[in-house]
Amino acid sequence: MKLERNKAGNLIIMAPTGGETGSFNFDLSGQLYLWNLNNQAGKAFDSSTGFELPAGGDRSPDVAWITLDKWEALTPEERRGFLPLCPDFAVELMSRSDSWVQTQRLAPVGFPDAKSETRQTKMVEYMESGCRLGWLLDPKGKRAAIYRMGKPPELLTAPESLSGEDVLPGFVLDARFLWS
């Protein structure tokens, strides 16, 4: 199980991903890794990395990236724990069992007053905390929502590629594997 905490302090419990989603996540991470290896502009992270967001909450994006300046400003102790910052770039990948409007269960599980949140809520938390570019990817629905700080999300249908724009200059994700 993976645990996160939203900005309201509610605990979110998530099951591990299945094989297909895990493979998609690995492909996403691999493409970002190769770009970052060649550019040396920052640090990339996988889904096991925790971030303490400035607007509140502890989140673990499926793929994340921060500038080298942010990384170098962290103390060695801060680097070992949940990173006390928001990623500049964050990706959330929905599994095929998720739906666009599906909510995630918040603890306490089984209590009648348990609350829920949408995947979009998580992306908004990233943006409120200073994330500059975020992608919410839905392979089942063949769509991608692009989140940019201070702007409404842009919805794309089965894009062949996604640009890192000015956040990840020169990075272009070949997204075709997500929609097949």
C-alpha cells in the first residue's frame, strides 16, 4: 500500500499498481531519465519519493522532477527524507481500473464519514504548491490533462507526444505507448 496525506491532513490509501500501469510508469520514468541524463538540469524521481508540499500534504507523484538549484539548496538531511518542496514537474498516471471521476478513499477506511478526493484534486494541490507543469494521464480514456501554474487545465485526446515546455526544455515524451 502507498500512503499520502492531502493538504487537509486526510490520509489517502492507495493499492499498488498492476503490471500494465507499472510498465507505463517505468516507460514514463525512463524517458524523463534519459532526457535528464543528457541535460543535467535537475533531479528526477519515481513514485516512491515523498514531497512535503508547501500548501500542505505529503504527496508521491508517479514521476517528478526538480531543478538542480532546488536540489542543491536542500541540506543532506532534507535530501534523505520527504523532500520539503513541490516538484517543478509532476505526472500522475491513472491505471485502467481508475475512472476520470473516480475518487480515492481517505482514511479512516470503513467509517461512515470517510471522505474522498479526485485525481484532479491532487493535481490542483501540486499547482497550488508551486508546480510549474503537471500531466494527468488516462490511458483508458485516451486523454491527458496538462496543468500549468495559474492556468486552467488543457485536455488533449490521445496526443502522440507531450512537451516539457519551458520547464523541461527539449523534453518530448513519446506518449503513443499509453493509448494503444
